[in-house]
Amino acid sequence: MSSVLTLRLAGPLQSWGASARFARRTTETAPTKSGITGLLAAALGRDRNADITDLAALRFAVRIDQPGTRVRDFQTAHHADTGKAMPVSDRFYLADAVFVAAVAGDHTLIHTLHAAVQAPVYLPYLGRRSCPPQGPVDLGIRDLGDPVEALKAEEWQASDWYREQRRHDRTVNLTILSDDQPGGRPGDTLRDQPISFDPRHRRYALRNVLSTSIDVPNPRFNPPTRNRHTPVPVPRHTPEALLSPLDGPRCI
């Protein structure tokens, strides 16, 4: 029997890196499978060198409820022993973003993870330790076998101010990024399948990522109050209003 655990990932800053080279630390546009696997492993209290085979085998999908804004930060550092200045690094973040992640797997394991995120051994963070979540991440369990179907049934989780901006839209179109299905259409390739988080030899395999879009109801829908049968007045086109009048007649 399979179940799905859904998580709300919101905070001032998030950073989900699938690749980081030297002094440039980028972020993907949505949470990665490796990042969520690490969050769940931390909630369970597993060390970085612990076996994560069971967590990596979970089926994963994430919905972009509020895309946020990509920001860049210049960071400096000094060597702890010598005090020597280290190279300036570029760190990229997503500001004011909201996502809903879903993992599907064995019923017993999902319930264990559900209890862990409610009382985590190590506090969860959104990709980096400097990015704490805004409030609880737990959204509950659904008795489904497909994380995509669980995300289709989940209410829109965007921030209040963002939903207010879309109050005149009856539905909102959201993007879902999910694991590739056997025999399905090809997707994008990302080195994001976690194998080991051991700091001495972190390992990630390639996985295919499918992108789909869905329409979900807008709980803040508030249609405009203007009477649709009342014609909207069209302003008169007066380009001469931008011209300055001459002081008197001129002859050319």
C-alpha cells in the first residue's frame, strides 16, 4: 500500500542547487529531489554518511505555487586558521517563493516521515542552513500512489499577498515537475538522484524530470464588481494636449 506525504516549502530565501562549481553556487527554479531527501533524512536524525537508499527510492514531484524572484549575493570568507581571505563567491537564492513537494512510497515509511517532519531531530532548511522555512512544512498524508495526483488535489498554497494579486482569476495555472515514468515521454536530465550525502564523497545520479501544468481553483477568487453590460467609456484621443501653444502667429 502506497501513500503520499506533502510538504509546504515557503520562506524568505530558498536555494536548491543541483550543481555547484567552485565559487559560483546556483539554484534551480524549484526544490530538488536531493534537497528534499536531505530534509527528510535530517528530520529522521540520520547522519550524512547514513544509508539513504529507502529515501532515494521514493517517487518525487514538486509544484510551483509562487515562483519567487532570483537574487544574487556576493559573499566573502576568511580561513579559520590562517585568516587569509578566500575567493569571493556568488550565491543565488529564490526570494519569496512557495512550493509544494510530494513524496510517495510505502505506507509505513511515509507515516514515519510524517511523524519526523512534525518533530524533526535536526531542524529542516530550504536547501541551505541559512534558509529556514516559514512555519511548519507538514501538509499531511494522502492515501494515493502518485505524487502528481496528490499535488493536483492540494489547495493553492501561495502567500496571502500573492493570492490577493490574483483575486480576479477563477483558477491559477501551476507547473509540476516530477520523476519520469517508465515508458513515458522523455524529460529534462538533471544530476539530482541522491546516492550518498557522505561529505567525503557525495554522489548523485542522473534523473529525468517531466514538466506538466495544471489548473487549480483560486480560493481568493473575487470577480470584478463592474456591471458587464455597462460599456466602458473610451477616452478621447487628444495628441495636441502634449503640444505647447505658440505665443502668436508665425509666418514661414
